[in-house]
Amino acid sequence: MLSMLEYIKTILQKVSFDKALFEKELAKAIKLLIPKEVKQLKRWCYLQFGKVYRVVLNHCFARVRFT
């Protein structure tokens, strides 16, 4: 069974063709995950999509406060 984090990664890969959809799904994912998972997601997102969606990633992750 997939973890929520792995499921979200799959979703983001599937919607990565559309900037608006990618941003919407990423914002939703950040709300669903616990802080430790958000850190992992952030690292993964910048590796996978940093060249294409850096502005979107910066925007979505800027609002995250890690405690």
C-alpha cells in the first residue's frame, strides 16, 4: 500500500503537464501532510520539477512553517 506521500508524488507527476493543476495539487498536498513529510516532499519537488516550476514551488513552500 502506498503512503500518502508516495501517492501525492504520483499525482504531482501525472498533473505536471499543467502548471495551474500542478500548483493546486501541490497546495492541497502541503495541507494534508505532516511537517516531516512536507520537508521530504519539498526536497523531492525541487529535484523533480525545480527547472520547470521553480516559481510555483517557491510560492507554495514559502507559506510552510516547519516546526
